Amino acid sequence: MQPIIPYIQKTKALLAEEYFWESHLRRLLVLCTAVAFVAYVYCVAASILNVIARKEADAKTASFAAAISAHESTYFSLTQSIKEESLGEHGLFAISDKHFVTRTPTLGFSAHVR
């Protein structure tokens, strides 16, 4: 039987050696970790900026809605103030003779029928 002490020393010697690919693998691991960390920080920052932009867009939408409703109320109040007597002043007149245009039902199908 072999003594155990030389075996342990031989094993430690093997573990102390660095293989030629270990340094490259360590660098690749550090690089991948750094890239993953930078990607994580970018995604977190982008999501925070998107939340801020959404809140600003919601505020602008609310202000636009308020402006539109103010313009609508002004429009409705102005349309109520128009009287039939004042239409002539603006170049508008009543239509006495009305003509309507109708489409025959087979007009669209005439090209397909042979």
C-alpha cells in the first residue's frame, strides 16, 4: 500500500497548477458577468425612464382633454347663438330644391357578371 501523505501532496501539486485554458475561461466569466450586470442596469434604467415618460404622457393627455372640452363648450355656445335671420349675413341660404343621388344595386357587380 502506498502511504497517504505523498498522495495528498501529489494531489495538492496538481490542484496548484493552472491549466492553459483556465485564465481564458476566468476572463470570459468576468466579461460575461460584467455584460450581464450592464444589461441589467440598462434595463432597470430604461424601465424607470419609461414610467416617467408614461406619467408625463398621461398628464399631457389630461391637459389636451381639458383643452378639447373647453373648445367643445365654446363651439356649442357659438352654435346656439346663430339665428336663422343672421345666416344671410354670412352667405348662407336655405335650400329649396333638394336632389338625392342613389346607387343602383347592380352597379358594383356588373364587371364580375359575364
